[in-house]
Amino acid sequence: MSTSEPWLTLGRGFETCLARCRGPEFVVLMARRGEERQGFLLLHPTGVAGSPYIAAIATSETARGQGVGSALLDAAEHWIPAARHIFLCVSSFNDRARKLYERRGFLQAGEFPDYVIEGASEILMHKRLVRP
């Protein structure tokens, strides 16, 4: 996590990222292929107005573009069966991630200019979950 975007640009080092992942309010979903860790997703079950909030998602460099991020998003969307909505933020400079979220049905719900660093925005995205 700490060796890739957006955390490099945001200035979040290993210790900061690790402390965030250990927060008791979060659920950590892991993606593995055999024993190899492919990525993870950090989910706050009631993070935005009582709806799930994806606080972080990261995939290993070798797993990018292979569906690992999509699989983690699927897992998050199904983690809380009663949830009708799910949210996340993406940094304005993180085009690859934003395109993934848009392909997965997330829409921009708001923008926070200069929220973490000057000159960049955090984009709040929302997805309405369709339940059977």
C-alpha cells in the first residue's frame, strides 16, 4: 500500500498505512492466490451515513489489471447484505482507480478540493447496491 499511488503522493508511509489497517472499526478483506497476497480492501461497515465506506484498496503490482481490484470491490459490496449503498473516495490524480470505480458503477457524489494535499481533490463516489 505505502509503495504505490495514491499513498506516495499523499505522503503516507508504511507505519501510517499499517496503523490505519489495524483500526478496530475496519474490516480487512484479503485477496490471495494460493499463499501469495494479491491485495486487500479496508472497509468501514457504517462509514458514510450508516452505509459501508471503502477506506482503502490496494493490489500488488503483479496483480494489477487481473481483476483483483474488481474481486475486492465485489466482496465489499456483499459483505453487509442489508446495505443499499456503498461509498469510497478517490484522489483526483488517481485516474486508473477512478476509471475502475466508474466501470464498476460508482458515480461522483461530491468533491473535496485540497482535502489531503494542496492542488488535489478527494472525489466522493457512491454506488447504489441492487439486491435480489
